Amino acid sequence: MDVYGHELKRGQWSSTSVWITHNGDGSKSGYNAIITGWHIYPELYGDSRSRFYTYWTSDGYQTTGCFNMDCPGFIAADDARITPGAVIDSISDAKSGQLQNITLKVFKDKTSGDWWVYYGFNSVPTAVGYYPKSVLTSMAENADQIKFGAFAASARTLQQEAVPFRLVARAMQHHSLTCASWIRMERIIPSWMTYLML
């Protein structure tokens, strides 16, 4: 997925993400999710920089889960080149057409049952870390949904200002771009293999 930068304010949020989820027993508290991608979220970080991120929940966002490593759950790999929440320094330039992209790989290890997250910046992804199977109990066997996409959000108090959608639309209009971003689905392999790479 390609990475962009926008000048956002508190109350605005832009993200391109992949959601790997399981609905559990169908109740809200049974919903498990791993979310990873990049986002700009001034409310969380205090700035408007593009960042690699992870998020998780094991009870439908009620009491568990957090971004990055802000609470117990995600365990960093010993040799990780990046940590969740880190700034992505080089971003795509709409004027020149030079694209910067990240490659994500999320998979369930067949031996341990842990869910691994890999990240690559214009390169083959390497291990960032994992969610232990004990954290995502509904996903102990597999995930039942994979979703991917992007969104931009703005608080009602900022509706009169340029929201992220308008920023992207403006860039497309002035630079003859045919898309605002892209996500290439490399492969989804059935649950008996449990592997996803974007």
C-alpha cells in the first residue's frame, strides 16, 4: 500500500489498513481483531506524520486492546527494524509521482498459534512482532474475515476546514493522478495455511 502525508489537526484522522478478524460466538465480546497499516492521527501522537501502526482487541473494543504497544498484547521481535507507532519518513510525492509503499504480511504461525506481523518499506517484509494466541482467543484456530481499505475522519467541529478527503481529491485533481492510493492483494491463502501479504 502506498503511503502519503497530509497536514491534519487534532480531531482529524486518516488511515489505510488491513483488518484480520474473527466474530467469535457472534457476541460483541467475542469479536477479535488485528489491524495494521499506516495512519496519520494527531490526537494519538501529537503530530501530523505518517506512521506504521498496529491495533488489537479481543472483546469487540470494550475493555481490551490498544494501538501499537501502548498496553500488553503485542510483543516486538528481537531483531525488528521498526516498531509499531514509528514514523514513516519517506512518503509518496503526488507532484513527482514518486510512490513510497509498505508491504505487510500477517499470518498465524502453525506451530505456536501466534499471529505475526511483518513490515517492509519498499522492500520484502521482515518480522515486527506478534500477538500471542492467548490474547486473541477467538482467533486461536483461524480468522473468519479479512478486510482492507482506507478512511478519513474529522470531528464535527472541524467540518468547515479541509478534511482529509478534500486534501486527497485536491492532489488528484492538480496532478492528474488516477487514484488516491492503492492496496495490492498479493495473496490470501486458506485457513489451513493462514497467511496474508499485502
